[in-house]
Amino acid sequence: MIAERLKVEPEYSDLADQFVEQRIRAERMSRRNASHGETTFDAIYEQLAISLGLTLDRCERMKAMELKTELDVSIPIMSTIAEIRLLLEQGMRVVLISDMYHSADFIRSLLHQCCPDIASRCKLYVSSEHLKTKGSGALFHHVSEVEKAPLSRLSHSGDHPQSDVMVPRRIGARGTVRSEGVLRSWEKPAVERSVRCQILSGRARQYRLQGKSLQAQIGYSIAAPIFAGYVAWVLRESEAAGIGTLGFLARDGYLLSRVAEKLQEAGLGQGISIEYVYSSRAVWRLAATTSETYESTLNWALLTEKETTVEGVMTRLGLTSSDLPSADPFVVEMSRADAWRLAPLTSKRQAALKRVLLRQEMAEKSLAAAAKQRDLLLRYLQDKGMLSTQRTGIVDVGWKGSSQAALARILGEDRPINGFYICLASMGKRVSASPMQAFCGPPDQAHFNDAWIGKWAPMVEILATAPHGSLNEYSEDEQGNVIPVLDEQGLAITAWGYDDLVQGCLDSVRENGELFQQESFRTDSIESLRQFTNLLESPWLDKEFAECIGRFPFSPDSGSRTVGEIGPIISLRNAVAFLFGNQRTRNEITIWPNGAGIRSGRAARLVLSGNTAGGLHSLFLIARGRIDLLVPLPIKRYLMQKLPLPVIRFIERLLLGKVVSG
């Protein structure tokens, strides 16, 4: 933060780039040179002056700048202040102890800034003044002597597990930890040396200390930096392209559209009309279907996902069970015990259903439904201002641009629409007349690739969903207005607490809008996305966080009637099935194995942990004679480049167990 202030001061701009590293080094060196193990603010700057070649005058002004910055950004921990006030009211003697290189006078000025009553009533002991530290225990002994209180009567609390808990206990005092002021894993800065990220981190902690729900904290600390940076980029790109209207596609565009409105209130992209558009890939794909593309749409509808049924396929084609030919043997079979609605769509049933749906009369019914949805969609978009003479754009999270491709087929090349996404898969449905742009484009695309999207897309969509159901179809009300017809999945999302997440995100955008609007924040925003996914797979993830995210309602199949949890508590049996199952089996058990493991019992958690899972899977591959799969890919590539082909073939046969010795 000091370095950023130095950049805007012409006299010090030459020092800004090296300040952070040299400041850290100066503190380390001054501590090393101190025989008593503690240093002072003046000693640090003496060392810094030598390293940077500062004159006495420049050194003093830099010291003043750092002290002012400390005063500007320090925030009180109200729960600690409240507890101290309560102890004082009860007549307890309270002293304040700090391991800090700043002087006691400066620490007292910080206290006067937030709690003058405590500053005036409590004695203060600072390590830099007494040259004794809590970490060594010497400062506690000193306080005991001065206050004439035996160590056994000293009850100390602080946020450092060693200096504030273990050391007091070791010398006979009582030590308890106070964790309120410690940054939670989801509050830590995405870029350690980014001033913006440090400010956001401090404000996120302060937001939590106001008693906000964990969902609200996630919205403030995680969703806001990711989505505000993305939406700010969308607004800037849209202004540059002359886009007049942006349609944020449901459901992932719900929170994004709310963020856009907040950024506009702060002055960004105010000339652009923001519209929230109820949409779904299934409905738009059906609306784009013609006689030439019917079979392609049919094949897409037949894709087997978890719990896909005949009813699910029919819905995707705009049909109902009453549209089926009642005399067909397959239809007769599926009519028994309501099987068309309940029975899973096996490969055999899939082939039989495809035969029925390829009949001309079935195709005509589906195409009629497609034409109706196409007409309603165009009227709906017209009402939203999406078909005006100005260029328009659509905004989504990702990942293949299917909705944009469908809309492009409906509108034709004469009316191109720009598409904006956080990430795009390499196999996305590109449309030449309708450009697609990815926030995490080159060079970040090397990290946010197809494998990343396949693994993390559902988890990102948790943050960017909506407190309402998915679009089933477009319809008309009694006045002839086009209205969206939604399912009821939004009820579970609301029950989880998504409204709190939205509020937390919007609170953050309101308080930090000046940071999010900066063009250079794009890098911090992308790093925030990377940090979020790293947090999700961390073995040290807070259980409280895992419980909250793990309970989020989720269904792998958009047409499924069953809604489970994205990281459910699982049994040992399911953990083992996950370990050795194929991708479909894994998805049926959990989308988020790390969270599920943290929430589950010890045995399941052990199986799902990285080292155990890797070891068991290795044994499994060896047992199946697939030792070749244990060789890391980079080593395989290196060997294939260096070794002669006959040797490579022999090694392959050896690893596959096809070479028998003897």
C-alpha cells in the first residue's frame, strides 16, 4: 500500500518498485541485528535508508507516510472492544500487550481513533518500548512484575496460537485464542502484494465482523471480486463496440446483471441498457430448430444424463406424452406404471424412442412447437430491446456459447450479437457473424482451459445462479404479453440462503466500486477466480465453509426432478465407488469430492483425500495390469522424443503386462 502511494509522489516514484522487497528485508535485518530479538520502527527505517540510499529528510517523510497509512487503514474489531468494555464495567483490571515495532505513543493513537475510552483507561505494554516480546515470554514476566500480579492470575487472549496461547500457558498464565481478527481462508488477498486485494481483504474481514451470514461473506469476499471485475470488463468492451443493450442470460446472468446496475450507479457504462433475459439453452435450441436441423436436435435431446427419461426428451422437443402414437409397442410398454416419466432412459429405450420420434408426424409436431417458441422468443426479445437497430450483446458465465449459437441461427447473419463470457471451451459453438469474447482469454486461457471448465464450471455457477427456477418455455398471459414459465428449483436455492449471497456481493460492489472499475483490476479479478478454485480443493479448507457450499442444491441434469447437494455427506461405500468409478458415476455421487470428504466421516474423508486416493488408485491400476497409466505424461513425452521406436514399443508392452519373462 505504501508502494502505491509512492508511485503517485514524483519525489519517490523511483523507489516504488523496490520498496516492498526492501522494506521487508530491512525489518528482517533489524530484528537479526537486535540482541534482544525485538526491533523498532526507527531501527527498521535506519536499515531501509542504507538499502535505498535515502537522505535523512526523505527517510523521515517516508516514515510519516507509513504511519499515516497505518492510521488510515486500521479498523477496529468491535467484538474485542465490547469484551474489554464489559470487563472494565465488572471492575476487572485490563492491560493491553502488543508485540509490535511501533512505539507505544503510536499504538495509543490507533486506540484513540477507535475506542478513546479504552485508550485512556488501560495501560499499554509494547514490545518495542520494553525490548521484550510475548513470543519469548519476557513481556509477560515484565507485566507481572510491574502490575504486581502473579502469572497464575494473568488471563491473556489474542489471535496468535503460539505467542498468545502456548507461551502464556507454558509460563503459568492462562492463554485463550481470539480468532475474530484472523483472516478466514476466503478473505485472504488473491494477490498478496496487490494494494487493491489487501484493501478488499481488510474490508471483507470487517464485513464478517458485522455478524453477516457465511453466504453473505462468500458474496462479499469471493463473488464480488470475480463478477465485478468481469462485468466491468464487459461494460468497457461494450462501450468500445458501440453496444446499446446488454442481455444478461438467466439464470447465471441474474447476479451479473445486478452487479452491472451497481457499477452503472458508480459511473461505468451508463449509456448501456441492462436487461435480464429469461432463457435456457434447451428452449433456445428448440426455438432454433428447423426441418433441416430436427434430427440434430433430436440427437441432442437423447443425450443420456443422470435420470434422463422419455418425459425429459419429449420436453426438450416441445412434446408431451399425449403426442406419442398410442399404438406403438414401445409407447405401450412405457405407458405401464408411468414408466415414460419415471424409468431411466437406457440405450435400448433410447434407440426405440428415436425410432418413434423420427416419424414424420412426430417431427411435424416438434417443429410446430419450435416455431411457436421461436415466435414467442422473438417477441420477448423485442420487448426487452434486444432487437433494436443498435448493436446488442449477451452476457453469460460460459462455457460453449450454445445459447448464442442458437440465437444466431434464429436471427441470421444480418443481425449479429456479441457474446461475453468468463471462460470459453475450445469446442465452443463459434458463429462468424456473432463474435464471442472471453474474460479469461489469452494468456490466462492456458490455465482456464477445457479441463478446468469441466472440473469447476458447476462450482462457479453456484455463485452465479438465481433465486428462481429454470425456464421451461415461453407463453402468453391473458393480455397477450410474452411471459417466461419457470420450474420450482429456485425454492431450494432460496432456502439455501442465496439472497444473502446476492446482498453480500452487492454490498461489496457498492463499497469497493472504485477499485472494481479500474481497468487493471482485471488481473486481480482473474486471480480471485483462480484463488476460489484453489480454495475449493484445499485439504485445509474450513469445515464451516465446506458445510455451507456443500449444501448447495444441485442437479447434474437440468431436466431432473431430483435435486441433491453439490458436496453431500457420503458413505464409505460411495467414497470407494467414487474412487474407482467412471466420470458419470463420480458425478452421480458428488461434483465436489473435496467438500464431500470434509463433510463426511473419517473413513470416507480418508478415501477421498488426495494422497490416499492416489495410492489406492495406483494399486487398482496395477491390479488391472495398467502400470502404463502411472507414468506421468511429461515423462512419457520426454521418453518418446529421446528413445528409439523399437525401445518405446518394448516398454509399452512391458508396462501393459504383455511381455512374459522366463
